[in-house]
Amino acid sequence: MSATTSTPLDAGTPEHIGPPRTSGSWGKRIRSRLPGLISLCAFVGIWQLAVTLTDPNPLILPGPGAVWDAFWLAVEEEQVWAAVQGSAGPLAIGMLFSLIAIPLGLLIGLSPTADLIASPYLWGFFALPNVSFAPLLILITGFSTTTSIWMVFLSASVPLCLSCKDGVQSVDRGLVRAAQSFGGGRVSVFLKVIAPCSLPFIASGVRNAISRGFVGLLSVELLIGTKGSIGGEVIQSLRTFDTARMMAFILLLVAIALVLVSASRWLEVWASRWREEVVI
């Protein structure tokens, strides 16, 4: 008979069991954002150098200092916060209503007949520029906040619906048949297979919907000069030939757009994190 002996653990076996430590995560985040910060400083420096060397008319190209002074003056007069609130309200309401496109897109993706009927109209609306909706909306709702809400809704719901539809249609049929072979019904297969597999497409559709909805909102504000909004402040500054103030609000638009895109990109990465964990 042979005796069973216990083998001690190897000396090189790590004591930490579980997910890897992220002690250097902050350093990686700082290094990943460093190129963007350097490019921003370079942009401002080149801008200031061009103004110093060419000495253009301030009505055509104000310097960074003048733009900052105009922006800070608008902050002190509480115009910036009022403009942000005036644009954020219609954007939030329109995006909230556009979420109805998620179940609609999922249902269209589940039905070949519905896909055949709806796809030409969805792709037709998707190809249209956002500003093409504005004249009709102005005739129906007038020069009001309702026009901005409808513009955000129409601009955001179509790409969101298309993305959800594509998510359902991209689900591996083998997974669906496997779930059905284990007795899964339609509702169970949808909730446990189709919906989780479509989640990354839904998050990507939300990201595209936010960007298109923001562009649609600005197109209406710039077209009708909505008072108390960021686009309205840009048009008002243009009418008074205050180029520094106009550029300040344009740069504010750029900053808000970057924040929205970054937040939606984070949502997309979070929804797709399971793809990195699955090994086939």
C-alpha cells in the first residue's frame, strides 16, 4: 500500500486570491489623459501666438484672454447657468421620451414582418439632417420649448431604435436554440438570452442618441434664437458683434458635448464589460 502524502503549496504561489489589485490604476488614468491636456495647452498657445503675430481685428478673432474675460463676465451675470439650464431641460425631457425607442426597436428586431415594414422609414429618417425637421416643428408648435423637446426626441429616437433592432438581430441563433431546448419559453428566452446579448447595442444606441439629440437641440436653438439657451446666447452675441462672448459660449458647447460623449462612452463600456470576461 502506498501512503498518501500531502504536497505543500509552492513557495511562488501568490497569497492574494481574487481580482487583481489596481494600485496603479490612478497612474494609468493620469497618463491616458495627459495627451489630451497637452493638446489643449498647445491649442491655446497656438491661438495666442497667432493673435500676437497677426494682430487681427477683435471682431474677427479675439484672443484667449478676451474670450475668458467674456465668459467670466457671463458667469458673474449668471447668464451661463441660466443658458445651461435652458438647454438641459429640453435635452433631458426629449431624451427621456426617446427611451420608448428601446422596447420598440427590440420588438421590431424580434419580428421579421415588422422589420420589413419599419426599416425603410427608420433608415430614411436616419439619413435626413436634423435641421430638416425644424421648419415643420416650428409650424406645428411655434417658437417655444416644445419645439426643442420634439427635435431632441426625433433626433435621438431613430438611431436608438435602429441600434436596438440590430442588437436583437445579431444574437447568436445557437444560444436561442439552446435555451429553447432546455424548455425556455418566448419570454424566458427574451429575458435571459436576447436582452442581455442586446445590452451593448442598447448602450451604443444611447450614446449615438445623446450626440444626435444634442445636435438637434442646438440646430433649433441656433435657427430660432431661443432665449435663455446656449444656442440663443450664441445667436444673440452674433447679432451684437460680440465675438469674444460668442466664442465663449461655443467653447462651452464643446465642453458640454465632450462631457456627454464621455459619459455615454463609459455607459457603453460598462454594458459591454461581459464580452471581455467570456472566453469561447
